[in-house]
Amino acid sequence: MHIQYSNNLAEHSHSDNQIIRKKFSRSALIHYLHQLTPCTIAFEACGGAHWLGRQCELMGHTVKLIPPQYVKPFVKSNKNDFIDAEAICEASIRPKMRFVSVKSEEAQVISAIHKARHGYVKDRTACMSRIGSLLLEFGIALPTGHSVMKQLFNWLSQQRQVLPGLLMEELMELHEYYLLLNRNIERQDKKLKQLVDTNPIGQLLKTIPGIGDMTASLCIANISSATDFKNGRNMAAWLGLVPAQYSTGGKPKLLGISKRGNKELRTLFIHAARAVMSRPDKTGKIYGEWLINLRATKPFNVVTVALANKLARIAWAVMKTKKAFNSKALAPGLQ
């Protein structure tokens, strides 16, 4: 028996005959699911889906989480909750449908810390831009970067221009807010480091040159299980680190990277690749002649993305095998 939930519920038997079509509140749905014998429950991987998935698994049900973009092709005619429910039922029984593993509570907590940190970083960038634009209105071009911003008033004292007292008060308040955001970001970084230090998979991921606490923690948060991907290339494709394809009539046409999937994790893998590229005599040596030859023949950014692709595939291998990175055993097989 398949049960789908999307605000409303449609229950189907093995013969695909609809048994029940009913609307539930969240508490009523939980109560209803408690009364059912163990069965398959499918729903979209959206807000609250992982929490509900864990609740269903505790009741003994089998959970199938489906990415929303894979459900949309099965929506017939106009859209409403019951039509969505039927579409999810249909999508869940497709033989080649891809499902999402239910995240653990720890993974969701790590994701929440990352989201809060991302918000602080975004606010800090806006605060810096605001300070710079205010000074520009008074003919002062503030250099970009944190080195000057942290010592804003020392830098202003070296300028020959005198600013109005009220403007200085505004700048002081904005600068205090900037420093507060810095402290908040540092606090989030410490939380993530502590979580990675106590997580076995996180420690294994950090053995990969170029991958640190941020990338390792986000891998734990967003990759529920390495078995969700057939191989490392599938994970790299999920991250959008492979060429987009637009082929027809037997004529293959490859474009730039697809940039699909998790943007934050893709960005961190590219930053990790840049970190390796910045130290070719140390970390770069680990990746052998492949990286040296590629760097000699391709532009820097192309090599960076290619290396990020490799790092993602190595990360998949480490998470799948639960073994630390070994440049002799893992890397050659991924070249």
C-alpha cells in the first residue's frame, strides 16, 4: 500500500485503486499514521519533510522522499493539493525514480547553523556596503576588505577630511553592528568545528586536502547517504560541477557547468579547489601529474572547476567506504 502526503492524503492499494481521499491537519495526520499497519509513505522533499520522515520511520513505515522537480511532470491539468497527492503517488512507483534519504536530526541541526551563518555573512556584506556608500557621499572612497573595515576609525583619522559629528555617530553604530556580525560568524564557525570534531564522517572528509570544517560539515548536512548516488560522478553532477548537455540528432553539445543542485556546497568545493591551487608545491602535489598537466594547458578557472569535480568525487568515495583519503588508492581511480 502506498500513502502520499501533501497537505491532503491519497491512499492507494497495490492494485492502484484509491482507497481514501481526505484532508488532515498535521496532528491528525500523525494520529492517523499511528493507526496504520507499516506501509510505504511517499511525499515531496520540502519544508518539514525530513522531520515527518523520521516520525514515519519511528512508526515502522517505509519513507520515500521525492524531489519536487521530479513530481511536477506527473501533475495532471490544474494544480491543487489532491492532484499533487496523486502525482506523488504516481511518481513514487516509477522504476527509475530518484529518492532522497531522510536526514538525521544532527544533519538538520548542522544545516540550521549553516543557514544562520549565511544570514550573518549576508548582513555583514550589506553593512560594509552601507558604510562605504555613506562615506562616498562625503567624498571618501573606502578601500574594500575587512582589514580596513575592522580599523575604520583609525583609517578615517588618517584622512584629511573632517566629517560631520552626526555622521560619525551613524558610522559608529554601523561599525558596532559590523563587529557584532563578525562575532556571530566566529561563534557559528566554532559550533561547526565542534560538530565536525565529534562526527566520524566529518573527520574522514577532512583528510582530503583542501576540505576543511565548513565543507565537511555541509557535506554531512546535505548528503544524507552516499548510497543516494550510484558513483562519485553522479554526486558531482548533482552539485552542478559537470557540463550541461544540449544534444540532439546524435550531435553531442556540451556547455558550461550546469550549476544545478546545492549552490552552497558547490561553492565550498570550488573554494576548496582554489585552496589547493594556491599551494601547488604542497597540496597540489597530492593530485599528481593530472593537475600539473591540466594547469599547463587550461585556464585557471577551468582547472579549478575540474579539481572541484574531483574533490566531490573523492568526498563521495570517502563517505561511501568510510575510509580516510588515500592519495594512492582513491585519487588514481578518480582521474
